[in-house]
Amino acid sequence: MDNVTLLFVTFFLVAMVLVISVLNIIQARKNKKMKKLLEKLEIEKNTLSSTPISPELEKVGTFMKGGKLGILYEDWKERLESIKDVQIPKITDLMLEADYSLSQMDYKSTLYKIAKLEMELYKVRTNSEGLLKEIRELTNSEEKNRNIVTKLKATYRELFQKYQESANEYGTLGEYVRLQFENIAKRFEAFEVAMDNNDYGEITSIMNAIDEMLKHMEVVIEEVPAIVLLTDSILPKKIKEIQATYDEMIKDGYPLDYLNIEYNIEEAEKKINDILDRGKVLNLEDSLFELKVLLDYFESVFNDFEKEKMERHSYEEANFSFKGKLEHMNELVLEIFSGMDHVKKIYNLSKEDIEELNHIHDDLSNLNEDYVVLIEHTRNNTFPYSKLIKEIEMLVVRLSNLEERLDNTLDTLGSMHDDEVRARQQLDEVKQILKQSKNKVKDYNLPIIPKNYIVELNEAQAAIKEIMKELDKKPITIDILNTRVDTARDLVLKLFSRTKEMMKTAMFAEMAIVYGNRYRSSVEDLDKQLNYAEILFYKGDYQKSLELSINSLNRIEPGIYDKLLSLYGEEN
């Protein structure tokens, strides 16, 4: 039991020693870290203390004892003393306090004081750098200003040389440009005076003014010659040319009021005078742009003049062509309506055809009225030709539509006449074909004509009579006439074909009977067949007679049909 207790105590003591050792190591590292941080801040404080503000301030102290610069010098001096006597000692005290807290191992207080110390160092560093920058801007200003002014003088000489090389191009504004160069030269003189007086505040103002004036003069040198050229030469010539062309075209009867030429010329002259007045004080803002706008406008006016001339030529050509077509249309419609009663007597016109002709007549009257209005506007110069050409183009379209409609209607009337003429011609043709059919029947002298042939013949003759009846009617109904002609032609052609076929069959049947007579006495039963074929032939049943005789002979003499067909062909 005593051994266990002893062992436990031993472990406990060892553990305590280890813990205390670890804590001591951690504390030692923390102390070392904070020590290094304080040393770094100490170095930064020493750096701030050695900032070369005092030497720089002493440089300017000799010539800044009075005036505005003296006040500025005193301000800088007070700020420097504040840094040295107040702000840096405060940092020193904070460092001592932080070091003491660290020695007492009051880490929380030490961290707080280090943070406060860093803030104060930042403030002192910012104040020191700002003060040093202000002082150096002044101590280095003379050389800097001299360099700047040297460059400005070089720019001045370059611009002035450009001006002198082309002084005649500046016209009436040349004197004002020269005076501005003199003003800039006086500014350079004022700069030298300010430098001699160490008036650094005025020096900056003078240099800025010179810089602005030279930048403005760059624009002046670049734009004034172009402005003078436009205002003194180009635009006045354009205005003169436009005025002369305008007066001449007005005299020639061109309607140009819509262009407002006189008002726009007056406004352009006002604008030019305004630009010249502003140019005398070298106020060139938007001047060149405004002059170019005027130039573009006058160029567009010339284009408008040329367009109007072309439109007039086109209008006159279109008007001449339209007038001729309109007169022809009027004469044609007048002729149609003057003979309308006669046409109605000859042909049975449809209600639609008559209505369409009346609509054409009314539309043509409206077209004539609109054309009269257009001619009146042309005489009065009411509208520009660019508008008149559009108006007459619309009239041309309307006239073309009327011509197309009238052509369609006339085609209908012409078709009626053509149909009548064709009907009379076809009447003669079908009569001739019917006559040929009759003559063929008479020439062959058939023993009998079949009843169905006589029926077809009567139908064809009746159809021909129907054509003659329609042609004798007044007015003629063309549709019915065409139907009658088609019917009669079909029937007559059918009869003609039937006649040829009947003649061919009858002749062929008779030839077969005659050819078979040579075998009547020698071939049994042939005489009976041929007699029956003769009976059919005289009854008018030529097809059956032919079939019977051919079939009978084909048993005796195979191929008799082709042989007879060949003989028939030779005879015909």
C-alpha cells in the first residue's frame, strides 16, 4: 500500500514539473515575440524621428519670412514642432508603458498598448510624410516650374511659327489670333516676375493659365484656316450659286417652295456671321462642325435641284405617253358605246359584260377628272415634280388596269364575232361533208340503205338546220350557236365515217360472193351459203353477208380474207 502511494505521488510530481516547464516555455516565447515587436516599433519611431523635415524646412526659411509664404512657413514649423515635441514623446511614453506591462507579464495590457502604439506611429508617419511632401514641392518647385515653362515656351514657338507661315489663311480673324499670342507672351513675362518675387502661389496659377491658353491655341491654329475658308469663300460661293440656280428654276416654272431656299439661305448667313463674331474672341466651339453641316446642306440642295430636273423630265415623258393612251382609250370607249345598240342587236350579250362595260366607262370618266386636276396642279406649280411623277404613275396604273379590263371585254365581243364567222365556215364544211356522204351512196348504187344509216343521216341534216336557225336569230346567242355547230360537226363526221365503212363492207361482201361463184358447183353446201349471203346483201345487212361468205370460202381457200382485202385495195 505504501508503495502504490509513493508511486502515485511520484507521477503527480513529475506531471506538475512537466506542466510548469511547458507553461514557462510558452511564456518565454510570448515574451520574446512581444519583445521583438516592441523593438520593431522602436526602430520605426527612431526612423520617424530622423525624417529630414528640418533640413528641408531650413532651405525655404530664408525666403519665406513674409507674406502668404511666411504664413505657410510658420504653419509648417508648428506642425514639425508638434511632431517632435508632442507626438514622438507620446510614442516614447507608450513604449515604456508597454515594456513595463510586458515585464509584469500583463500580456493583455501589453497587447492593447502595442495596438495603440501602432496607431500613433501611423499618425506620426502620415503627418511627417505629408509635411515633407509639401515642403519638397516648394523646394523643388523652381526647377520643376522652369522645366514646365521651357516646354510651354517650345509649344508656344511651334504654334506661333505655324501661324506666321500661313498668316494669310486666317483672314479677318488673323489679328485676333495674333493678339492672343501676345497675351500668352505677357503671361510668360508675368511668370518671370513671380519667380523673381518667390510668389509660388501665383506661379502655379500663371502656368495653368498658359497651359490652357496654348491648348486652346492648338485648336485655333488647326481650325481657324478651315473656318475662314468656309465662311469667306466656299459657303458664300455655294450660296450665290444656289440663289442663281433657284431663281433660274423658278423662272422656268419649277415648284420649289417646299425646299424653303430663301429662308434657309437667310438663316445660313446669320449662322456664318455668328460664327465670325464668336471667332473674334476665338470661341470656336462647334464652329467647324456647324459650318460643315451648312456645307452638307447646300450640297444636298444641289442634289435636290438635279433631282427635280430629272423628275420634271420623267414627268413630262410620262405625261406625254399617258395623255396619248388616255385619248386613245377615250376614243375606243366612245366608239364602243356609240355602237353598243348595234352590237346588242347582233349578239346576245350577258348582263355581266354589259355591267363591266358600264363600270369601265365610269372609271374612265373618273380617271379623266383626276387627270384634269393633275394638269391644273402642274400649271399652278402647286406641287414639286417629285410628287407629280408619283401622281401620274398612279394614273398610269389605273389606266393600265382599265385597258386590261377593256381588252378582256373586247376579247369577249371579238370572240363572239369570230365564233359567228367560224360557225358559218363550219356550216359550209359540214354541208360539203354531208354532200360527199350522199354522193358516195349514190355512186355505188346500193341495193338498199340500212335504216340506222337513214336515221343518222336525218340527225345530221337536222343538226345542220339548227345551225342555220341560230345564225338567222337576232341577237345571236353564241354559246348556243357553238353547241349547235359542235353537235352538227360530230354527227356529220360520224355519218361520213359510217358511209365509208358501209361502202367498204358492201363492196367487200359483193366481191366475196362473186369470187365464190367459181366454187358453187364443185363444193358441196357452198352454193347454199353463198345464196344466203346474197339474200343478206340485198336486205342491206352487208356486214353479216361479208362474214358468211368469207367464212364459207375460208374453208376452201384459207387466207381468202387477206387475198380479197388485197384485191380491194388494188381496185381502190
